[in-house]
Amino acid sequence: MVVDDEPLVRTLARRMLESAGYQVHEAADGLDALATLARLGRVDVVVTDLQMPNMDGVALATCLAGRSPPVPTLIISGFDHHPDKVARLGPFLPKPFGSDQLLEQLELVLAAATQPIRQAAE
């Protein structure tokens, strides 16, 4: 799912992902994303902007991380944010980005989400 209040960004990201074979749903803000997620039941990953009206990407990423199982999230933004704040939310991709950058980051997020949880050595 691509979540961004800018229709052009959503459309471009969707096209980039669909050209790589992904099925993509769009949402205009965090509230729209949660409603879409409730309707769909589940998504594999959410690509979300940080700065949005109604429910921003910080609140959305926090909500998604609290789900069981958590929904992997890739944060995108054209604004300069404190790296420590963004790192708590998930991987970060600065705007503008190209198709190769988006796909590379998305593959990393998906790979990390499918890693088995390592148990502490006894």
C-alpha cells in the first residue's frame, strides 16, 4: 500500500511498484490507510509519507508496528527529519527517489519482515 497525500506521488510510486509486479493499493492519509487495511484484511508492506493531514505517517507507522503481526513500513519524505526519530519508525527513503531506489528499499523491508526471530542462545 502506498500512503501519501500528494496524488502524483501516490500514482508514480504505484506505477513503479506495479511495473515490478506488485499489487498496489493507495491511500491519501493514515486514516484512509487504516480503513483500506480494514477492508483488505492485510497487506504485505506499507510505504508511507511522514507529512500528511488527518493522520500523519508517524501515527500510522506506530499503529502498524503495534498490530499482530506488525505491518512492515517504509517511510518516505521530502523533508529533513532527525535520523533517530525516523529510525524508530522504520527504514527511510528520501524524496525524490527513482524506481530502482524504491524497489531496493522495499525488497530490504520485505526481506527483514520474513526473517525468523532469532532465539537467544542458551
